[in-house]
Amino acid sequence: MSAFDVRDLLKVAGAPGARVAGFDVPAAAPPAETTRPMAAAPLSPVVLTGTVRVLEFAAIVGLGVAVHLVQPDRIGPLGLRYLAAILGSAVLAVALIQVSGGYRIAAFRSVLKAAPRLFAAWSLAFLVVAAALVFAKIADQYSRIWLATFYGAGLVGVMAGRMVLARIVATQMRQGRFDRRTAIVGGGPLAENLIRALEAQADAGIRVVGFFDDRADDRAATVIAGYPKLGTVSDLVAYARSTRLDLVVFTLPIAAEERLMQMLTKLWVLPIDIRLSAQATRLKLRPRAYSYLGDVAVLDVFDKPIADWDIVVKGIFDRVVGVAMLVALAPVMIGVALAVRFTSPGPILFRQKRHGFNNEIIEVLKFRSMYVDQCDYAAAKQVTRGDPRVTPVGRFIRRTSLDELPQLFNVLKGELSLVGPRPHAINARTANTLYDQVVDGYFARHKVKPGITGWAQVKGWRGETDTDDKIQRRVEHDLYYIENWSVLFDIRIMLETPISLFTTRNAY
């Protein structure tokens, strides 16, 4: 959040099946719950460019060392002075390629277009290093053969790497993996001007899917700039639940505060970026106050909570720690499985459909804790103290959360995270009322992947939710976690989880 923080304000306050502008239009407003993503997730440009920088830096360093090792007798031993020259060349080259725009998606797509700037950046980096050696009066300590070979090998290596990268990027772009699927909210000239401006940014990676407008059809156009009206803002929520949507841009003037707030209260629960077009405001802010879609200025309203490198880091953490936990807890899991198997007839595992990321329906695994003929697959009735449906072994594993251990397999499949809001059953209720009808903005907890344990659980809000206040507090803790996520926060929660198992009294 930077220039326009709407969250503080929130506290107070086209034809179906057509193909328009080259894009498919859904046949109807989709359901709010889906069993699978409808489109492939984008490859984050931030992650891609960061990875390319690291790989090119490593390649230049590797080539410099390799060139030296090929001719050790003529050049001499690989000492600190050679390593310093190699590292200096690599750092300067990457920095100059960055400055020249060589780490944009457009530069990755075409080697011919990027070649001049790559050649200039590498040559300038090499000249700067060479000049530094001359002015430091140590140039005679370096082999001219090594310098010339390093320059040539570095240039060829970078160009060859970009040729491979261009083929990879071209393949991925044909699949739409770098596009940010974008919906426009609002109609009229403002929306048309914004769409035209975005279309002019060929390298911005923006793919407009259509626009949404709450005004009746007799007051709003059904097609703007070749893109269809896909429905109202409420339809937009359903659309984002069933197909991939990465970005929403509002074209409403900031003066329409009440209307803007009404729309944002519907959309803030979605795991997408929300922006306000700067063209729709008369505010004249400093350039640094804006973010940009290509050259189109926008104001940040909401950000997807975990994105880019955060997703990569959290994913690696989940899988590495998840595998370690499976190995360490294997004897415990085997013991629980045997106890379940030999104390009551029926399967060892219990499968239940629950809400996952962005309301996607996932099937989580648990050790069975109820008698087979009384298992509640829809979670229509909460488990209470002394519930006759629960087996004696089931009482123990539910109280200690050992029944949740098979969800480590859900983590490895990518359906769950180790830490996050707990995935509630689809029909979970409190006092015979669905959770989302009790807590305003309940589905905002699905903006991140659910977890085996979470902030609400370690703070005592696990188990039975027989009152509105309990589910309200659980959601409050989940939203706090989402807004304050970090790897260290995850580690803290995991360390506190075993302690919380002995202090929570409402898990039966």
C-alpha cells in the first residue's frame, strides 16, 4: 500500500460464448466455488527477471574462472586479483544490463532487439574494469590473453543464454503465462481511455478480459474499445472465483467515494491486486506515489498478500519442512494409523471437502476419528464435548491434533501450506448459520493458501465454534496473519503449535 490506503476507509464505512478482441468471454456468470483453477497461474515477471539476473551473474563468473583454468600454465594461478576482476565484471555487467532495460520481458522475447544493449552493457562493463586496472597500475599483472578470451566468452555466453531464454519465454507467452489478466471496473470514456492506453503498452504484460459496471445496461455500454461488459461487480467476484484474474483497475473518479467504497467492500476478499486509474482522478501526486502498468500510472488500493518471491520462499519452506516433518513423524503416524485400524472398523483416513485458496474446493486428509456409520463428511454438525460419534482413539487424536498429520501430504501436493488459516469445511456452521453469514468479509481469509496450523489456532481459537464471537475472533486472527506474513512469523507459529495443543480447551 502506498499512495491511497483504502483499508482505513473501509473500517469506517459481450455476448455469452463470444470471442471479443481475441479473448474468450465466459458463457455465464460462474459459480463462486470451483474445484480447480480455470487458467494457468502467471509466471511472475519479478521472479523471472530476478532469476535471469542471478543466472547471468553466475554464468559470467563461471566463464571467467573456466577461461583461466583452461590455460593455467600461461596465465598463472587463480588468485584474488583474478577473482576480483571476474566479480567486478559480472556485477557491472548485470547492473548495466538492468539500466539499459535488458531485464524486461520484452528484452527476453527477442534476442535481435536485445543484442545491441547486451553488447553495449558487457563491453562497457569490461572497459570500466580494464580502465580501473590501468589507473590502479596493476594491468600488467593480468594476462592479455585471459582478458580477451574472457571478453569474447562472456559475450558469446550471454547471447547464447538469451537465445535459449527467448525460446522458453516465447513458449510460455503463447500459453499466457506472463500475462496479467485484468478486469476494468467502470464504463464510459474513462474506461475506454484506460483500455486504449493499456493496449498501447505492448510490453506491459496486461491482458484485458472485459469490464464490469454496476449501472444498468440502458446507462452503460455493452462493449467498450472492443471488450464486452461481463456483468456487475458482484459478477466480478464470481468470475474471479472460477477463472484466473490477476488485476482489477477502477476507472471511477475518486470523487465517487461512496460508490467506490461499496464496490471495494465486495472485492477486497479476492486474492488479486486492485488499482485505481490515475486518469480517473484529478490528484497531481509525485511520480513516486504511483505504480505503473507499463507507462500507465495507477494508485495502489489492495495488493495480493503473498506474491512474487514470497510465493517462492513460502513454497520452498513448506515442502522442505514438510518432507522433514513426514520423516520425523513417520513412527507417530504409523502408530496412530494402527490404533485407528484396530480399535474401530473402517478406513484409516477420512477425506473431507473444504475451502482452499480463493474458495477452490480441495479434499483434505485426516485420520478417521469417528465411527464409520456416523462420519460427517459435510460437517453439518460440529463435534461437541462427549460427542458419541467420536471413537475413544478419536478423542485423543482430535484433542492433540494428531488427526491432522496426514495433511502433510496435502502440503506436498501444494493444496495446503504448513501455516495459514485453517481450511473450513464447506458447510461449517456456528449456531446453525454458515460462517460467511456470521462474519462480514469472511472469505478474505481465503486470499492465501490454508494451513495445517495458524495464528488463530496457537492463540486458542481452534476447535468448537458454537458462538458468533468465536468464529469472529478466529477470522480476525487469520486476517492479522495474512497482513503480517513472513517466514519468521511462520516459524514462530510452528514452534508455538505444540504448546497450544496443551492449553486449548475447546477441541473435542
